Amino acid sequence: MMTDPVLPTDLPDPNAPLQAQDAERTLPPPTAAASAAGHEGWERATLEKLAHSVLAEQRAARRWRNGIRLAWLAFLCVLVWLGVQQSGAPADISAPHTALVSIQGEIASGNEASAEVVVASVRAAFEDHGSKAVVLLINSPGGSPVQAGIINDEIHRLKAIHSKPVYAVVEETCASAAYYVAVAADEIFVDKASVVGSIGVLMDGFGFTGLMDKLGVERRLLTAGEHKGFLDPFSPQTDKQRAFAQALLDQIHQQFIGVVKEGRGKRLKETPDMFTGLFWTGQQAIDLGLADKLGNVDFVAREVVKAEELVDYTRKENVAERLVKRFGASIGEGAVKAVRSLPAFH
């Protein structure tokens, strides 16, 4: 008896790939709602990243501000500590001693050897009851006759009030305005190789008028007053202006000579070259009466004043004051640069 063969039911259908492709072709396209949902998810992720980034930047900026504030606080604490450490007076100045005031460098306003600083130092030295005499330790090439005149006058005033002797001790140099100050002392001590003198006055500058003519540059200077710009280096100087400036210098020179003669008195052995601006060694200055003896600070304190202990009354900027000035100058310079960088208004 014949039977039909049984066919396996798990054989692959040869038409299956075609059916799958047809099925893919018949799938509906993504709806607008699905596309909008995907786009919205991308925007949300981007916004979250931006928000995290902004928060991180704000936290960093906050930490930076706090760090700056702490640095300022530490800086101020250091300034206060340095000021307390260095601005105090000597521990014990009631015992007999020799008061020392140093005059170092150029005598000019704003310098450590300005009239303001030196006068305050000298006044403190005179007013202390323990000081037996005041010693001016000088090492200066000179400077402003006005500043020197203020110091000279104040020394004479304090000497009359306190009846204390004043001695000038010259180190390397005591010239011009520095010698103007030194002659206020009762005696001047020098080293044999010190440089002393230069009793004169000068006014210096440059003139560029010939150079400007060669370069074809025209100077346009407007003044109210016939001689307002006579010191301008780019303008020619007339005979009248030159004579006026010379008369001014001569008058100041005579004032200088008068102060020297008053301070040195009969000790001065005047020569034709003495007031011409020349300078001499310490030994020559003694021979001319411009100085009295050879000696240094220790010698004067020990042998002349008879109070060997030296107490320095010189006012000096401490570290804190120097830092404040430099920091202030830096801030000012930064502000000026910032202003200059702004666009100009037209």
C-alpha cells in the first residue's frame, strides 16, 4: 500500500528573505511625535551639560575670590607684624648716650635724606633726655639748597633750645648741599680721604634747537608770559633769559657762602678758589678750615662726647612701608594702563 511521504516542517522557506524585505517595506515611517521626542531629549542633554558647566565655573570663581580675600588678609597681617617689629624705639635710651642721625644719599624731597625725614630725626635726638650730643653721619653728594637750608635752620633752632652740641662726621662725601647742612655743626670730623666742599650752585639742561633745524622739526610751544618757556630745551635761549638765570644762581650761591662763613667763622682760611665749586680731600679741608679734625663716629662718641653708646634716631622706612608703597605704585600703574586702554571718545 502506497503512503505519501512526510515532509519535514522545519525546512527553511525559500521565499522568507523576500517576505522579510516586503515586511520592512510595508513598516510605517517614524511618526512626527517620535522625532520630536528624540530632538527634545538631545536638547535636554545639551542644556544639562551647559548648566553643569556654568555651575562648575561659578564654583571655581567663588574659590578664586575666597583665595584672593585670604591672600589680602595674610598680606595685611604681615604688614602689621612687620610694622610692630621694626617701628619701635630702642629698648632703653634713658641712659647717657650719643644720638646718631644719618644723612645718606641725595638731599631731596621724597628721599630718605629729605628735610622732612632729617628734621624729624634730629628733633627726636635733641628732645631725648638721655642724649648728650647729636652726631650727623654724612655721606652725600649734595642736593637741593632749599632742603639743606631747612635742615640747617632747624639744627640752629634746636641747639638754642636744648643747649646740646652737634658734631658732623663725614664718611666718603660731604659736598654741596650736604656741606650746607654740615656747617650747622659745632665741629666737623672727616677722614683724610673724604671729599669735602663743592660750594657752588648749578642749573643744568640740554638744548636741541640746532638738531631740530637739521631734521626740519618745528617746535610749537604756546605760553602766556614772555619768558614762561625759557627753560624749554627745544626753544632757543635769549641773552636776557641767560642773564636772568645766572643772577638767580648767583643769589643762591651768595646765600650758600653766607651760611658757610657763619658756620665756620674764624676757622675758615678763605682762598680765591674756596667758593668756586671745587672740592678737597679731608686733610685739605682741615687745612682750609672747612673741617676741624680727623675722626669717625666711634671716636667722636668715645673721645669727644664721652658717651660711647650710640643710639640711632634716623627715621627709616620699614619693610611694611616699602611694601605698601610698592604695592600702591603697582596698583596705580595698573589703573593708568587700564584707563589708557579704554577707547577714546570723539
